[in-house]
Amino acid sequence: MKKQTFKKSLLGSLLVIPALFSLTGCGSEESAFRAYDVEKDGDPTKLSAKVVFWHTMGDVLEKVVTEAITSFNKVYPNITIELSNQGDYNGIKDKLTKAIPAGTTPTMAFCYPDHVAEYLTSGAIEEMGQYSTDSVIGFGKDSTESGGVSDFISNFWQEGQVYTDSGIFSLPFAKSTEVMFYNKSEFTKHGYSVPTTWDELWTLCAKIKTDYASLSDFVPIGIDSDSNFYISLSEQYGIPFTSKETSEASGHYLFNNDQAKAKVSELKSFFDRGYFITEGTSPSNAYTSSRFLKGAVNGGSLMTIGSTGGTSYDYPGTAADTFDVQVALPPAKDSASHKVITQGPAVTFFKRSSLKSKYAAWLFYKWVTNTDNSAAYALASGYEPVRNSSYLTPAYQTMLNYTADDKTLLFSKVARVTKTMEDYYFSSPVFVGSAKARTEVGKMLASVLLGEKTVDKAFSDALTACVYAE
């Protein structure tokens, strides 16, 4: 990433003093931080600034970050980090959308890339590549020892560069993916094999339906996210979904095609046989984890595909009538087509903040996502660490090798699976309207499965809704 230079009107005079070179050993390489804060001899630990951080964390995770702030302030005593909970992701997006024209944006905020794409159109987002490469406050020469870019999970870091604008506009904070939870007790009882492909899954579902025919409202597998289900299948089967580039025919939206319609028609046939259910087809749009927890009873299921961020909701407890939950990769088209979607919070910086505040925000971002802190956040949340080195920390290794029969064991089982998944991660294209496309294809799939619309009508309506929203 080529480092950008700030305007002189903002930076002041570019003074060079010997003490600065001794800090970095970077010779004559200029530093945006050093030029701006030259009155402090370019020492980041002397920076005085306030960072307002909008987030969506609950009490448990906010406590983890508060502990990171405490250790951060031992090194940077003059930087104040103000945490401000803004509700869920839709809530924080709505508030930021209003704050941008009002000039009341925070220094940094939790975000989804789909949302950042919209903020970018207002020119509100700071390009952060200039901080990552800065000779004083950056990552240095890409060293894992100094917490460099190479220590980040590759897909997680690259996500911040998927925008139509060139640069880094979001930074990974914590990430979730999807896994398949299954009832090992029942699998063992009936001699079921864990499916690795969709074809194997549908064959197993047919067998399960026969074995549990006496149970009413029983469904072999629940799939929590209609949108993720559709998008993941598109990625695995090479079916066009969306593109950052635009076409004259459909703009960014490529999903209204024959391959996609054939796949959804196939899913409809499996749904009609009672093989699966989704959140969008469940009564009251309930998450399918609630059905999974019922086990092999009326209204239950033996498998569910859901977010690792929701692992605790797939834990059945320790009562005598509960069952053993195991974790596996979600099915794929075939062994060469494993593609698993990633989600979870990223952070972005807003331009209107002072340079000192943005420098301070960058220093805090490096700190709160360092090896130990990223591991601590993952252990408390079920999210994935964003750094490779976090998996090697004593705390994370202890969790990976955990054996006691309680909720932590399920987190351990999830982590053992997800630590093998780095090469399978993908994220869908990001542009203004990509969030709408994600929502509409999920609604489209549910409407077809429930028989509310024909395949052609559902796809046509979804495309119209996306184009109209622009």
C-alpha cells in the first residue's frame, strides 16, 4: 500500500530532528505522525487525544475491551478511549448515516463492509493504509514480531480492501464464520456418517426422515441464515451473485440467472420433502438453533448450520436428557469447493476527527487486536481471532485442549474446526447496495421455499427491489 501524504495545511511544517530517526531506524522515510506531532519528539506514547468508539458489544465483550483499554493506558496514558454502545448493527448503521451529514461522527466505529461502502459515497471514511505503513505508528516492515500485516488472517485483512475505492477502509476486529452442529448421540445410535457434501447431506436427510417418521414437525437440519445459505451455495457452485463492477443489463446484481433459479428449484424440492428448514421459513422467523436444542423429539432436528458467534445458543446444557453436540465443516459442493462465509465486526475511522484522534485510534486498534487481546476477545465471544499468532497463545491453546463437559467444551470444539478453515473463507463483493442484495436474496429464497412466489417471480422481485433501492 503506497503511503499517502497529508496536506501541509493540516500537518504544519515538516521538521526533521535526529531523535525521530533513532525511534524508527527508517532513515529519511517521512512519517505523517512524526511530521504532525514533532513537538513531542515523535514519541507516540506522549500523544494526548480522545477517541470516541461506537460499538455493538454487550456487557461481557465490553468488559474485555475495557480491560484492553486499561493496559493500553499504561503505555499511552494521555489517550482517552470512550466506549459508546449503539445497539445492534442496523442501529449503529442508522445512527452513523444520520451522524455523517450532521458532522457528529465518532472517531471509530464497528461496521460491516456493506455499510462502509455506503459511508464512502459521502466521503466520510478515512483511508487507513497510511497508518499501517507509517514509519512511527505503523506495522513496520511487515514483521509478525511487531504485529505486522502478515500476522493477520489473510482473508480478514483483505476484506478492508474490497471496496470500489482503492485503499484500506475497514480493519478486522473479530470474525465469525459458519459451522455445522450435529447431535452426535443420535448419529452414533443410528450409525450416521457426517456429511461433507450437499449431496451426502440430502441423502442423509432422506434416511433421517424415514428413521424419525413417527415424530411430527421433525426436520433433519436447520439453516440459520437464508442469505448466507444462498450466497455460500452461489460461491461453491460458481453461480453469479453480485459484482463490484457494473453491467448494462443488471448493474451490480447478477443473481437473476438460470443457474441460480435451477439451484433454488432444487432446494424447493428438498424443502418440500421436509429435509430442512431455515430462519426465514421457521415460525416467527426463529433461529433454527432453538429447534436443534430439542434434539430427537417433536419439532426437533439433528443438525443446524449457524454462526460461530452464536455458539452458546447451540449448547443443550448438562441435564441428564441432553445430548452430545459435535462440530463439523458445513457441507460443500465437493472436496475442492469448500467456501465458508465470514462475517463479524470490523472497524472504520471517520475523516472529520482530528489527526491526533485518528492517530490515537490507530494505536488503540493495534493494541486491542494484538496477539493476546484478539485471543481474549475470541475466547469471550466465540468469534475468531484476527491474528494467526493468537491461536498459539497459552490461553487459546488451553481452550483448544479443553476437556471438561460444559459450555466451554463446545467453544473448544468449534475452535478446533475453525482453525483449519482459513483457506476456505470468502466474503461477497462490497458496493453501495450489496447489503440490500444480501437481504433480498434471503427473502427471495424463503418466499420460494414457502410457496409464496414462483421462482421467476421471486427472482424478478428481488432484482427490482435492489435496483429500485439505488
